[in-house]
Amino acid sequence: TILGIDGMIADTASINVLFDSIVDRKKYPEGKIEFRYTLVTEEAVVAGNQMMARWVMTTTNAVQCGAKMEVAKQGMLCCKFNSAHKIIGLELMFDVMAFMLQLKHTVGSDGFSVV
């Protein structure tokens, strides 16, 4: 569970470090992988102080930075709000093992860099 704005900032920084590790630094020393999250709000469910929605995350330039393919992941988001309608918690759910396998294929390797 991601708690508060600080938690979301830390999670975003973590995924930036992960994506930086799949850039081919020999060919693209200044390469930076860009990605975007999209909430599928048409299917969102709101009950009380919670919202659940499907999300999709995709890279937009991984191949241009030397990756074998773009990375795409989808999952579910559970967002909790306080009485002032401010976000107090986020939970991102997805298939971690499938994501790890996709990352392996993306870099064309059997191992991962320690970051």
C-alpha cells in the first residue's frame, strides 16, 4: 500500500530507477525512458471513501533507448480518501511475476542489473 503523497512520490522515483536500468547506456548514455499511467475511469467503482479502477502503464520510448520492446502493464488501483476528499492511500495491484518476465524480455537477458 502506498500511503500519502510522499509514498506516491517514492513509488514513482522507484519505477524511474527501474526503467533507467533497461536503457542501453553504451548506445544511449543520456537515455531516459518515459512512461505514462492511464486510469480507465469508465469502469471505475466508487463506494464510500474508496474508488477502484483499472490502470494501464506503458513506456513510450523504450525501444528508442535500446530496449527490445516497449513495456506495458495493467492492474487495479484502490484509492482511499479522507473526509476532505484528499487522497490518503493508494494500492496498486498487478501481476508482479508477469511484469518481471516482461522486463527480462525487454532487455534481452536472463538477469537483472542491481540498482
